[in-house]
Amino acid sequence: MRRINLLVIFFLLIVSKSFSQTDNNNIFNQPYVEVNGAADTMIVPDEIYINITISENDSKQSVEQQETKMINALQSLGINIEKDLSTSDIISDFKNRFLRSKDVIKTKSYQLKVHDAMTAGKVFAALEDNGIANSSIDHVDYSKMDELKNVCRTKAIANAKTIAEALAKPLGQEVGKAIQIIDANNSTPTYTPQVRLYAMAKADVANQTPQIDFQKIKITASENVKFLLK
């Protein structure tokens, strides 16, 4: 009896799978149009990451003294130190040239996040005023990147439908429901942040703040869609 029941279940599974495949085949046997829709947008970065390194070798002051001056300068710019400044442990540099003179040079590295180019320029000016010249922009980003990616996806789908309608109209047909959507970006719209900082102009004469401009981040989305024709 148990063997018969197993055979019945096996038969039902095969039939169910067969009907499922038939339904899918019926869908794709109907007339359809396949198109690619694309969309892109440009956004100004609002997360700017600055690398800062202080070293006893660069100043007659200790790392601790320089750090205090740096923190005071950043706080005077309204920067939230606890939230936006991170640091690594103090590193002792035992390179051969220092060992020969029995000196130990301490350095300390930080990463600071600011939210616009103007603040970044003020940071560089403040660091230079305090004798800290070893700083540079590491990278930039956008805080609502995921939301913007989905906006691009939506626009790409809408563009795909517009293209499909343009193709179907001369044939006297209309675009029906979508039967397949493939995110051509492998679920992640592409953007090109490689060269984001493109210009550092001369210091502003009035306030001696370096004027920094950032290349906008480009976000693109591409969607492959199949629409039924009716």
C-alpha cells in the first residue's frame, strides 16, 4: 500500500510539473516584444572622506599635542568629532634610518567624513594653519545611494515600455503585461566613482579657503523587459 501511495504522489508531481512547463511555454509562445530600457542620473556626493596623518617627524610637537590642535580646529568648524572622525592606533616607526639614531617616530592616522566640498576646503585650510599638511581625499560617496539606484531602475522600466509601445504602434498592436524582467546590472545599477575630484582651484583670496569641486557620481540602470503584444 505504501509503495502504491508513493507512486501516486510521484505521478502527481510529474503531472503538476508538466502543466507548469506548459503554462510557461504558452506564455512565451504568444507574440511578445523584448526591449532594453536605460536610465541614468548625476548626483553630487554628500559623503567626503579625508585621510589625515600626523607625525612627530613633521613637527616639533608630539602626536598628542598635534591631535589636540587638530580636534580643536575641526570642532571650531562645527564638525562632530565623535561621529565623523575615526582613528587607528598610534604607530611607532622603527625604520632603519630611525633605529640608527635611536629615535622612535610616532604617527597616527585618521579618517574624517564631511558632507560638502566647502567644508572639505575649510578642513584643509584649518589643518594647514595648524601645521598638518599630510591630508588628502580618500573617496566620496552618496548617503542615499540605494534609493537613487531604485529610482533609476523605475525610470529604466518606464523607458522600456515607451520603446515597446513605439515598436508596436506601426504594427497596429498594443503592449500588454510584462512577462519577464531582467536587471541587466545584476541587481546593482552601475556608477562610476573612479575620478570624482576633478579640480582644486587656487585659494579664495577673501578667506584663504581652497575651493574644491567634485565630479558628480553617475548612476545608471539597464533593464531587459519582455512585453506581450495584443
